[in-house]
Amino acid sequence: MPLFPFEQHPLYTWALIFVIAFGALTFPILFFVTAPYGRHFREGWGPTIPAKLGWILMEAPSPIGYALVHFRSEHAWDSVPLVLLGMWQTHYVWRSFVFPLLMRGAGKRKPLLTVLMAIGFNCCNGTLNAFAITELAPHLWTNEWLLDPRFLGGVAVFFVGWGINQHSDHVLRNLRAPGETGYKIPYGGVYRWVTSPNYLGEIIEWLGFALAAWTLPGIVFAGFTAANLVPRAVAHHRWYHEKFPDYPRERRAIFPFLW
């Protein structure tokens, strides 16, 4: 199967090219323009919607689209595709339908533009990965792959990243007592080394998924995740240093001891 199978699967190919191009543009742009949501929210980006609703709308297409494509395939009930489906949904069902409900800060808003951009990306990304796994990757349709070091290592790496992501989000959610507002410096866990361990965990997750699946869309998504989250972690790091004179100087933005 060629990397870009225009003749056999034109829709898949164009969607894959879109995701690659989007990621290539995102990385340099986000170093100069911080996406205007969360602590970086600012006016001037058009209409806004409630932040919790925005999270659900923009993340839900990924688990839904993945599941729809997965269960249309004759390989839907093969062991390896089912494990990969479980990994995908472990992250995205939580991120789409649980995480927004746990968010604090009533009245927070998100620009509709950022939500629409994320919807477009997630519609492509979820379906691309499911299609590649269930229709284009015969190495995943036999039980032999269950014992392949890439699969075993990838699954382990994914859940290490997921654990880091979950713990880091838990720390952030519990920084403020009920009724408190404003931001505080987080401590504990991987925060002792980096400003954004939740982002580091997510990057590790998708590197593990890419290794376990061994498909081009998996690799592309891991790259896009880093392209999106590394600049945002750098923006967070700069913001903390501006707001808190006593912010720990030994912390890096996202990669321990490096950056």
C-alpha cells in the first residue's frame, strides 16, 4: 500500500494530506500566536461559546468518528484493532464527555473559531486512524502482532502517558478550594520537572499509540500532537514566569531537563 493511495482511497489520501499540512503550519504559527482559550483567552477572535460546551463539541467527533469507521470494517472484532480502539476511546471518551464536566471556572468562554477548527481536525483524525487500522494495515489483523515488541511497548508507553496526563489534570483541578478564583503554581508529580506535564503525558500517549499501531496516520497524529502542544506549553511557561516571581526556575516548559 503506497503512503498516499490516491487511486484506491482518494478521500483517505486527501484527509491525510490535510492533517499533515495542518500540523506543519500549526507548529511555527503557535509560537507567535497563542491560541485564545483557557488562561490565554482574549477578545477579538469572533463569537464565543461556553468553554464546557466547546470542549464537548470539538472533541466528540474523534471518538464517534473512530467508532463509526471501526465497526463498519470486517476486521472490527479482530484482537489488535479492538485493543487500539480501546486505547483511543480511553483517552477521547474521557476528554470529550468527562473532562469538560470536571472543569472549574463557571462562565469561561472559548472562541467559536477555535472550536470549529478542532472539529474539522478531529473529524479527519479519528476516521483516518480507524480506517488505516481496520482497512490498510494487514499486520494488525493477526494475533501475531499482539506479541510484537512494537505493540507491547507501544501499549505500555500509551498508558504511562495517560497516567501522567490524568494525574497532572487532577493536580490542576484541585489547586483551588471551592469558591476560590485565580491561578496558583501547581506542585507534585511531574510538575517538579516541567510546567505542562499534562501536555507531556498526551504526547507520550500518542507516541505509544503510533508505535502500537505502526501506521502512517498514527505517526502523523503523534507529530501533530507535539506540534500543537509544545508551543502551548512554552506559552504557559512564559505566562507563569510573568505572573509569579517565585516560579521554580529549575522547571522546563515540557521536556524535563531539556525544554
